[in-house]
Amino acid sequence: MLSLSHTTGYAVLALRCMVRNRDRMLQAKQIAECTGLPLPYLSKILHSLGRSGLVLTKRGYNGGFTLARPAEQITLVDVAEAVDGAGWLPQCLLGLDDCPGACHCPTRTFWKKERQRIEAELRRITVRDLLRLGRRGTSSHLDQACAVAGRRFTTSPKGVTSRSANKRRRGSKKRTASNSRGDPA
């Protein structure tokens, strides 16, 4: 079955997270938490989106990622080309790299028309359209994660993020458990 790549789907998830938090720059770890994607893989996707001009990137203090233009101006074709390159939609339905264009393959005429139709439809669908999907029925897992991501990365009165404090608490539980077995401290 023909579908967009997983990488394109993950890029859409990252963009949706940025749309929901468009008033601020998001760090890659915040987007990873929002989407549930592994940080190293997500970082590659975010940098591809940045190189293509879909996302603004800023390093350093108050840095992160944000949309370069409104979500209604970013199409699925834009996203697919940003992360998968210009050849994201195969030229040959059979997946042959060396398909001669002049051959009389029974799928050639059909695929040429369908490819144009698919590309036209994906140029019509925007990230904003995909954002609306989560609002129609019950809230999606992604919507819940994005809402929680903003709260998880707020600064506590002591200046420590909630996430780091949780890691420290878990670390102290591990040390306590190992000490109760008689392991050296």
C-alpha cells in the first residue's frame, strides 16, 4: 500500500506540537516529550525541517524550534519534500529505479495520472487541517501529550525543571534500594 513515510508522519507530529505552542520556542526535548519520538531521530527531522525553511531554529539561551510560517501555509508536500527529498513520491508504481519512461508498462498511464492526483491533494492538505483532526472527536494521545509537555518543562521555585527533579528522586530511590541489600554506598 502506498503511503507517506514514517519520517513524514513524525515531522507532522512535531509541527503539530509547535503549532500548539506557537507563542514560544520549543526545545527538541520538549517536542520529543510531546510527540513520544526518540530525541536523536527527532533532532534529525527538526534540522531537516529547518534546512527546508519550514521551521526556524535558534541555538543557545531561549533557543529552540518554532514554525517559520503559519500552519495553513505548510502543506503535506512541503513536509514530505523537507524530510524525504524531492523523490518522496516514486516515479514508478512498481518501485523500479531504472524504469524506462518510454516503455509500455500497463501501470505507466494509470500511475502518471494517479501520481498527479495524489500530489495535488497533498498540496491542498495543510498542517492546520491535520491539527483540526484531534479536535473533532475525543482528544488524541498527541493532544494530551502536547498539553502536558508545556507543564512538564516549567521551572519550579528552586529553578529546577520538574523533569530533572523527577530524575533525581528516581536516582535516590535506586541508591536506597541498593543500600538496603548491603551494597557499598
